[in-house]
Amino acid sequence: MRKLLYPIFFFLFIFNAFAQSTKPVLTVDRIMQDPKTWIGTAPSQVQWSEDSKTIYFQWNPDKEEVSSLYGVNIGDGKIFKVSPEQKAKLLPFNAVYNKTRTKALFIREGDIFLKEIPNGNILQLTGTGDFEFSPRFSLDESKIIFQRGDNIFSINLKTAALTQYTDFKRGSKQPEPKKDEQDKWLENDQLRWIQVLRERKEKADNAKKRQEAESKFSIKAKKPLEIYIQNKSVENLTLSPDEKFVTYRLAQRPEKPKNAIVPNYVTQSGYTEDINTRTKVGSDQGSYEFWVYDIQKDTTFMVDFKDLPNISKKPEFLKEYEKTKKEPEKPRKVVPANILWTEDGKKAVLVINSMDNKDRWYVDFDVRTGKYKNLVQLHDEAWIGGPGIGGFVFGSGTAGWLPDNKTFYFQSEETGYSHLYTINVETGVKKALTSGKYEVRGVELSKDKKFWYLTTSEVHPGEDHFYKMPLEGGKAIKLTNMTGGNDITLSPDEKYLANLYSYSNKPIELYLAENKENTNFKQLTFSLTEDFKTYPWRDPEVLTFKARDGADVYARLYKPENAKENAPAVIFVHGAGYLQNAHKRWSSYFREYMFHNLLVDRGYYVLDIDYRASAGYGRDWRTGIYRFMGGKDLDDHVDGAKFLVEKYKVNPKKIGIYGGSYGGFITLMAMFTTPDVFAAGAALRPVTDWAHYNHGYTNNILNTPVLDSLSYAKSSPIYHAEGLKGALLMCHGMIDVNVHFQDVVRLAQRLIELRKENWELAVYPLEDHGFVEPTSWADEYKRILKLFEQNLRE
């Protein structure tokens, strides 16, 4: 029997070895090549022609240095490269159309152009040395309104008359010098005794009288009021649709903000050159005022927001500090973010944000009197944010008016998920148009303003689908049917859908379909290289596991085909800024995706977690890290490690963790505060001390270091470095203007002083926050692979 079995086993061994050898072997050098030559360049920036017959997009199938503009005719599907002559005739992405889309305005080299769409004629409206911007049509479309510098102008399309509406001037208006009694006596004495002076004064007085008499009958040129703004800056200039009022924001910023400096050591000049970057969290953010200029009355007035609901209410976190607990309540600083007018120009909603980003008010605003009535207040003790809402104080979110000119729409996380609402400004009746445990991620009105087009996550948190819904709400028709990411651009006539579609293991391609239910999408572009297609890229399983508090955590799992017990595992931590990666789309972390395939080929499990604060899972998930970064978000990764051990029997002593930016921060917190869970970690461009990061992002989550020092002490890795046990790799670009190289240098000094030896630091002299050079990517990931191979293998 042994003689018979031996040839069979030998044959199976040879067959299996042959089968494995036919699968391409991934190496770090291979996957970190220039993406355009190794993977191919995906289409992007879709734009339709005005007649809805051609789709234009950026593409690079020829692997040139930069992408070029391409077009595809929807009739025959033929793709062509747009010539410079053709491109010059096309409208840019930000063109502004009139109501009937027969005319369009656009800026080219700082001047305004008007295109008549039916005949293709292009007319240059300005030709100046100044830079004109923000052009739009007047309410009756007889004028083009635009901004030049700090002032608003218009051009009459019939008469070519140029009108200036505002005249802002720096500094203060200087009053006429007043003469005291001594000066008056001296002047009178001079005139009394010097005859020539008396004669000259008499001539001057007579000339002035003649000029005044003649001016009563002369044509007077109307000029705008000179508005002196001292040392402030003019922002958000808006002319009312009836052209009677101008609203504007005045910003008072610190004269000499203290910016962090990033030295650039490897330069063309041969000298070290300093890069002036940004301030740090808690720095003076200045103050803002909202003003109205009444053109007819030639007067200005400032609007006071002290009567906004809850404007003086202290944030809850201050109750933990004795000093601020005793301080009296006072109005918080606000930013008047935007004013939104009805189409008929008779009503306006003003959007106001508190500078601590815990409140937003949509108020019914009377531009004539400056009075306002609160319509909706969004409040969050953490921070205002979410899809269609935005997370920063200058945003107004998805908001606007319906065609009845009395119904205002906006998005809110009132139910815990971002949904679309309307409110009647006359009756105050609010209505939810969408609801459920999913998010509305995109909103636009149909051309006839009878329908909504929505992008939502109703099917799955990791999928985007496109819907059509009646204006008053109700059942929405699902228009996309391909699992994954559907990024839709409607044709101007709304008959077709251009779709930048992708799936977990399929990069973005351009597809086309008719705008109807159960539509079929046709693939138009084929971007992948033959080399890239030779490898069978995995479709990672999107699953959930239970966190210690009972929450369902979404994750991507990469599992070896022939998994063994006690296998090593790696957990990847994506970056932040409100991001999702456990989805069914092609990931922006495509290099990491390829690296995970490489790790799985070597027998590793890889888990990619959408931890607390990741996008896609509602308000409570979004704000789960408020006042404690490295708290619940790190718990999710520790619970993910436990999940791998319990369900897949991975070796609990051979689990690694890595990530960049926020992922690098979590890696440090993992290695410092849960050192028995992770044997090795690679922290790439990590934040090591949140007190040194920027204000806009950090203030939302941790407040400021002066007001909430406890949050910074809990959340900053540099305070916990003594806990390091496992092997730590840190990688950082030296000209990183986002997370400064100073962060990792300070931590390195701390580790030296703590006499830690199991760490290393790799620096990249010519890299910013996001690496661009293939050699840098390759060097970094070879080090990461070496770290895991040396510390996670048996």
C-alpha cells in the first residue's frame, strides 16, 4: 500500500506547488510602485456637456506625467482625448448658469466670461489687471454681479454700465482738523494785516460759491458709501437679490499669530529653509461681526447676536473645573457663517455658528432691521458635525430654500443619524423627510424642483446608493443596483447617470445608465494594467464584532485561505478627520489594501476597524472620542484583537498594530497603554501630543488645553510613554506641515529619558504628511514588514 500511496502524494504535492507558483508573489517594491504605471489611473472629476450628450472626465490611460481631459459620447461609447482647442471651449466645473441654463459665467485668468450655450459664443466681460471672482446673474438676469478685491460690482448686459456697490477702505476716516481759539486768532490777525492774503481768500471763497451754484444743475455721479474697516478683513460679501442691501462679515484676527515653523533641510538652494505653517490648538482665533449696508439709505449697522437661544449657556465640561464653574455666564463668540436668500429675494436665513462649534442657529433674518427669529438650533455637547452638516465653524451644511419661497431645508442629527428636514418659516412647522438608522450623505434638487436626489447608506453603512424622492418626502426610488460605492453625476437633462463606481477589490471606473428604476450600468472605462490584474486581489469580508459596551463594530477582515491556529495577526488603524474604511468601495488606502494582501499571503490575519469616531455610523459613534482620544476608539481595537483570538484562534501573543496620522496616534496609545495586547506597532506620522495639533480639528474633540487640560493629559501619548513594552517603529516625514516632525522628535526624547530601547525612528527628509515618492513608500513598508516578521512570527 505504501508503494501505491507514495506516487499519489508526490503528484498532489507537485500539483499544489505548481498551483501556488502560478500565483504572482507580492513584494513591497512591487506594490509601492508609482500607481499610474502599476495599477492604472482611475477616471475622476466627471462633468457633463451642456447638451447631455458627452461625459468629460480626468484620466491617464497613457501613463503620462499628469492626467488629461477625456470625453465619451454616450451614443456610441467612444472615448476620445480632448484637444487643447476643444478644452478651451468647455465650461469649467464651477461655471454659474442662469435659470434656463442657456447662459453660463466662468472665470479664466482672473477675468469673467459669458458663454451663450445654444450657439457656443463666448464673450469676455472684464479685462483688468485685478482678479474678478464669484460671478452670478442678477435676479432679472440683466446684470452680472461679481466681486473684485473687497468690493461688489455689476455689469449691465445691455448698457455695459459698470456699477460699484461697496467701497471698503482700510483704517479709519480722518475727521477735518479743528482749529482752537489760538489758531483762529492767528489766522484772523494774518488776514487783518496782510492784504494779499485777504485778496486770495476772497477769490477762493467766490470760486467755491460759483462751484456750489453750478453743481445744483450738474449731473451727479452716484457713488457707494465709503466704509472704513480699520484693520479688519471683509469676508462673505453678499448682495441681496433686490440689490438694496449688502451683508458682510468683518474678521478681527490676531495681528501677529504665533505659527509653528517646519525646517526643510534638503532644498534646491542648499540652505535650510523654514516653512511657516499654522498655529496650535487654543491659539487666539479672533472675533467676527455681521454687518448690513443699506444702499438706499447709505448707512451701515452691526447685528448683535446676544439674544440667540442659549448663547450664554456654558458647555457641560466646564463644570469639572472649579475656576470656570464660578465664572458668570456671558455670550459665547459666534461666526456668522452664511446668508441664504429665497429665489424671489424676499426672505433670508442667516446661519450662525458658535466658535466652540457646539451650536448652530438657522435664523429668519430681516435685512432691513437686523432683527432675527430663531428657526432651528442644532446643539451638541461634543461638537456639531456629520454628513451634510459639516464639522467646522464656517460651514452652513446642506441648506437652502424650496421653490415656494417659504420652506427652508437643512440636515440634522436630531435622531442620532443625519437626515433631511424642512421648516416652514411662516408657521414654524418642521418635518422630517427621511428617517431611519442610516445617513443621508448627499442632497440635490431636481431641475424642475419636484424631486430630491439623495445619496444614502440605507442599504448598508459601507455602501452608497442613489435615490429619487418626492419633494414632500415619502418612498424613495433606488436608482443604483451595484454593490459598493456609487458616485453619481446627473446629466443636465436628468436623463442619464454617470457613475464613478468601485468595489472592495475593484478600483474606480466610469459607468453610464439611464435615470430610471432597475437601470443597468454600462462600463465605459477600463483603466487597470495587465500587470495589476494578474494578482487575484481579495474581497475582504465586511463584518461586525461586539465591543465591550455592546456596540457593533464594523470591520474588514482579510483571512488566509489555509488558516492555521496560532497564526499572527495585524490590525490596521485608518486615519481620521471623519473617515470610513470598513466599506465595500475601493479604498483611498489602496497601498495599505495591497499590503494587507501581501500579509495574508504570508499567513497573517488582518483586521481593518471602523472604530469610534469613524464616519458612517451616526452621531453617537461620531462623537465617541469626545474628551478622550485613545479611549473608546482604542478599546475597539483591543476588542478587535480579542475577537480574532476567540473566533479565529490567532496567537494572542503575536498581534501587531499599525496606522498613519490618527492611526499612528492610536498605535502609540495601544503600545503605551495596552502593552500586553500588541507585540509590535508601527506609528506613521503620529500625533504624540494633541496640544501641538491644529485648532479647527482638536478644539472640537478636546476643547482647548487651557480650559480642559484633563482631556489633553488623557489623550496624548507622550504622557503615557513609560508603558512601552513591545517593539515600536515610528516613521515621519520631516516637512510634514500637518502633524509636525516636532511631534515625533519630542516623543523620541521622552523615550530616551525613559531609557526605552525597543523602538526606532525612520525619517523621510523630503516627505510631507502624505508621502508621494515610491522610494519613500517602499522604504517605510519594508520596515513595517520587517517589524512584523521579526516580532510576530513563531
